Amino acid sequence: MQRLTRREVSALLGAGLLAPLAAQARAADAKDTRDASSEDHNAQTHVIDIRRATFEPGTLTIKAGDHITWVNHDIAPHTATEMEGEWDTGALKRGETGTLTFDTEGTHAYYCVFHPHMTGKIIVTA
Ligand SMILES: [Cu+2]
């Protein structure tokens, strides 16, 4: 079980390492690409767009080991935060991205801490 902690995500944001991931995630959207930075075989990066205070798609099914990149297109800052705070992208300003890896099967409900009516669901399969 290896999820990025909030501190690790913040570290990535601080190092400016997440911006290039957005472009990488776009490419991964269209085709199956291997992620050289991961030890997982065939791990994919999925993109969830945040637009008009909505997570798109609202429900996403992925495989264990896959990555998800949230991209905020809104002027307002948003977060993707697990309901009980188990994981968190931190605040994403307009144009910023946050990427997390999901290694364990299960269903994750999440929301935006700034706009609690914004909710989404991630289903991680084996
Ligand atoms: Cu929000």
C-alpha cells in the first residue's frame, strides 16, 4: 500500500514536478503508455478534469497501481480529498495538477474541501 501522503504531494508541487505530468497524462489518456517512473508494469495515468466545480468523470474505474492526475481548469482553487482525509491532492489553483497512485483495491469517495458539494468516486480493481 503506497499512497502519496499530503506531504509528498506538497513536495512534488513545491518542486514543480507535477506540471509536466499534465502533458504526460494527456498522452496517456489516448493510448496505453508505460510509465517509466513507476515500478508497476503497464500502469496507466488517468485524467480527471475539474470544470465548473465538477469532477469529470465523476466516477472512474482504474486498476491497482494506476495513477490519477486531477487538472483544475477553474478559476477557483479545488482539491481532491478522500472523505476521511486518507489522501489529498492539496489545493490546486487554476492550471495546476495533482497526481496520486492507487495501489490497493477498493472504492474511494472524495470531495473538494472548499466546495463540499463537489464529490467523486474512484473504484480500484485488481
Ligand atoms: Cu472546489
